[in-house]
Amino acid sequence: MYIGVPGDEGEAPDGGICETEPMAMKKRITVGLIVLAGVAALVWALRPQPVPVSLTTVEAGPFEETVREEGRTRLRDTFTVSAPIAGFLHRVQLEEGDAVELGDTLFRMEPLPTPALDVRSREQARENLAAARSRLQSAEANLENLRAEARFAESEYRRHQELFERGAVSATEVERMETARDRARSAVRAGESAVEVARSEIEGARIVLEIASGQMPESETETLSVRSPVSGVVLERYRCCEGTIGAGEAVLVVGDLDDLEVQVDLLSMDAVRVVPGMRVRLTDWGRDAELEGTVRRVQPFGFTRISALGVDEQRVPVILDLDAVEARMAGLAVGYRVEAEFLLWEGDEVLQVPTSALFRDRGEWSVFVVENGRAEPRRVEVGRRSGFATQILEGLEAGERVVTRPGDRVQAGTRVVEN
């Protein structure tokens, strides 16, 4: 429309109402601003959106380098109990898992009516019995001599003690006499043990001679009892029914569950870093609690095992000691599976990042560091690794934010946002 000045009633030349110049300028500015806002909105809508990523903060804290591998429990020593002679085995009443004490009868057998050994063997048994008796006589004579020396050492000690009280000898002399007396007493005890051993040898040789001669032992007029060599449990039973049995044929296997250990077959590249005395954590054995173990021995030999993927692996057996009380309370027995975590190295204030944040860039380890909302690659020098964490030696500082599990969408300069 036309807007005139006061008192002006004229019309525009074309018959319409004329507009003034300021009003036209204002309209053009308004239209320009609207167009500019639309362009800005379009640019904003079409610009690349930030990539959602997982971020973590670089921290310095406790760090442990470990190696995990599956292991199996076993006994350090097992005792296979066999028939001492050829004979007739009575039915074995014990079963796997039954507890036995040292000296308990495991099974009974009767000698065969025919001589168990030939003439030459019987003669050798007689010679063994005679030699055992000679050793007993020698041990008894030696014991008498040791007892005499002990009595003399005791009297010398008492005499020097009296002289010391009168100031005639020094305290050193008294102590020397006391040491000599104690040594003499120890020698007597050793001599008594030697006599007992000699008597046991005679008894064993006598029984062998009686069996070799086809006679029943006097101490066992009807049966021969085979006793347990250790307190523990029955692990395996090879024979249960009665019948003839050959000399040396295995009947039972017994062992002490307090003597439990763990065997872990490590890759050879890991085994070279394991040393005796190293701490080991045992997990995933059936309960939530962790058990403590200690490396006792790294075997000096390896073997080849084919992995589930069909790859040949060189492995080395590593033997771990267990605390007997902990193992008993945990209910572990022979052949149980455990997860062994070897503590190779530990530190208190170690700069570390999740292993998933690392990637290879032209042969070098790198991470994406978030700076001003953008992911920037940075070279780092890595150290030790432990499961999901890796030690950082150079390239990062505590408090910086890095991208974990960066995908193909994250490149140098990519805008990122934490999801």
C-alpha cells in the first residue's frame, strides 16, 4: 500500500499506493535473515554427527601381570599296594573313597600250597635272614657302646658343673661338656632306632623265608595281611573278587589327600617366566572363594599338545603346592579342575589403559585420545599386559580420556560423544 506524509492524499503513478524506501529495506533484511537461518539449519542437519563411543580415563593404580591356565589336582605321592607273593586273594572289602589309617589291613591273602620260591631263592632268603641277624647284633653292640659314652658324658658334665660352682673351670668348659652330653644322648637315640630297624629287617627276612619254604608265617597262621603304607583314602581298586593272584600284581592305590598338589600345563613361552615360590591364585574350582598356591617346581621337559583349533602347542608341566587345610575345607580331591592365575609381576602406581583401547597403526601401538570432542591418534609405548589391562610406559598421562574398542567409524579428527 502507499503510505504518504501527513496531508498528502496522492496516489502512486500506477494507480496503487506507494511504499517508502525504509520499509522495503526492512522487508529485504527480514527475508535474508529467514533464508540465512534456513541455510544454517540445513548445514547443521547435514553435518557429520558425533560418533558414540565408550571412553575411559587413564589411571595409575595397582597392576598385576598374570597368566591364566587350567589345571588339575593330583597327589604328590600315591602308593600302589600289590600282592607281595603269588597266592590266593580274599575278597577286597574296601572301595574307592574309603578312609584308611597307617597300618590298617587292606586285604588278605593265603600263600599257595606249593613253595612260592625255588631252591635258589630260598637259600638267598636264608642268607638274608642271617645277614639281618648279624646287623641286629652289630646294632645292639653299637648301642651299648653309645650308652656307655653317654653315661661318661653325663658324669663329665656334672663334674665340670661342680667345678664351675667352685670357680675351678670356666663357663665355656661347662657348655662344652653340656654339648658333648647332648650329642651322646642323640647318638643313643639313633642307636636305638638302628636296633629297631634291624629287628624289623629280621622279621621281614623271616617271613620271606617262611613263605619261600612253603610255610605259613607264625604271626599269621591262616592268612597274610597286607597293610596300608599311609593314612589316607583308597583312590583305585584293581581287584575286588577273590582268586589267585600273581606276585607284584596291583590290588589297590591309596594316597593322603592332605598331600594334594596341582599340575598346570603352561605354554612354554609362559613357563619360562614362572619361578619356584611364585604366588598363584586358584579360582573357578566350584565356589566363589579363592585358594592360594605356590609354585614348587617347573618341570625340565615339555610336550606337544594339539589345541582345540588343531594347532601344535609346546607345553610345560608346572607343579603347585596347596595349603592342606584350605584344600580339605574346600573339599578338593584328586583330578579336580581349577583355574590357576600366576602372579608374574605387580606394581602399586602403574599407568594403565584397557587393552581394548590399543590398536596397531603402521606397526606401532596407538590409542585415540579425546581432545576438544575429537578423537586424535597418539603413539604409545606399552609395557606389561594382564588380562584386560596394559601398562603404558610413554605417550599418555593420568586423567586423559581414551576411546575403548574404536571401530572403523573412528578416524583422526572424528567428532565423538560418550554413549
